Amino acid sequence: MPYTIAVLVGSLRSESINRRLALALEKLARGKLVFDYASLGDLPLYNDDLWQDGRAPEPVMRLKDVIGQADGVLFVTPEYNRTVPGLLVNACDWASRPYGQSSFEGKPAAAIGASVGAIGTAMAQSHLRSNMLGLGLVPMGRPEAFIHWKPDHYAEDGSISDEATKAFLQSFVDSLAAHVERLS
Ligand code: FNR
């Protein structure tokens, strides 16, 4: 049985390179992992007042369900101003609450990200890794995946034309599957 992975993509852009990267990973992971994409664009900004009797607005409850029912979590993050985009931070804040009922608790997790910049989201992922520990997630150590985006390597249907990139991303999803299996 493949493991289910809650996938949080930190961009809403229709032409997002990080969404394109997630689709490429999904294709490589077939048979081992099933990707369940969380919807982040309809979440309100975090506000403690929106919790009423343990429930928050529906988009929040759906997010908590997607994460809660998954065997693991994958963040596919852009880097904004050398850190994690607000979209992802907001989603993490919601999913971590109410206090003591974090949807993330004890789940295996990994981060990857693509940027047009040379460091390929390294700073954002460094911050995200420490956030993951605070959220109760168990981050995969290696491989680290800082993707310097080359548009001609990735097709719209998720296939990858560059063999070295494909092999590296295959090793990333295989390691994630092994990480989830170890903790399941
Ligand atoms: C960026 N970008 C960017 N890139 C980077 O490598 N380091 C950075 O700190 C930033 N900062 C940043 C801030 C803001 C507000 C924006 C909108 C963009 C560029 C970013 O890598 C590029 O826009 C990517 O295409 C964003 O990912 P998606 O949306 O294509 O997935």
C-alpha cells in the first residue's frame, strides 16, 4: 500500500515552479506515495478568535484533516525574502492548533523547494527545518534538495527531461518513502 503524503505547496501562482516541482515528484513517487494537496489559498489569516468550541472555519478543518489523515508531510516551498512564504507559515500556524491537538504531531516530513535564484531556497528551508521541529514533525535529514530552477528540465505534465535532475529527485522521493516507512 502506498503511503499518503499531505503536500503543502507555498505558492498560489498559476505558473508556480514549486507546484510544477511537486507534480514532477508525484510522478516519480507513483506506487510508493500518494500526494494529497492541501488547499492553502482559502485559509483565513491566523486569528485565535476564529476557534469556537474546538472548530475553526471549514478551510482550516479541511487542512487539519488532510494532514491528520496523512502518513507524512511534504513542504514544497518557494523562498520569499530569504525565508518561508507567509502562505506556508499561516497554514502551519492553523494546523498546529488548538494547543495539544497539532495535526503534525510525530509525523515524518520533508522539505524541498525551487527558486530562480542560485541558492535554490536554502535559507527558506533552513528556517522551515527548525519550524518543523517546533511543530512536532520529524524532518528527513538527507538528501537536502535546493533546486535551482531550469525551466527546460521540467515539462507541464510533470515529466523531467534532464537525467541528472530526474535521478536526484527520484532519490529524494525514495528517501521520503523510506523515512515514512521507518516511522510508521
Ligand atoms: C521572491 N523570490 C526570491 N527568490 C529567492 O531565491 N530568494 C528570495 O529571497 C526571494 N524573495 C522573493 C520575495 C518575493 C515576495 C517574491 C514574490 C519572490 C523569487 C522567487 O524565487 C520566484 O518568484 C519563484 O518563482 C517563486 O516560486 P513560485 O511561485 O514560482 O513557486
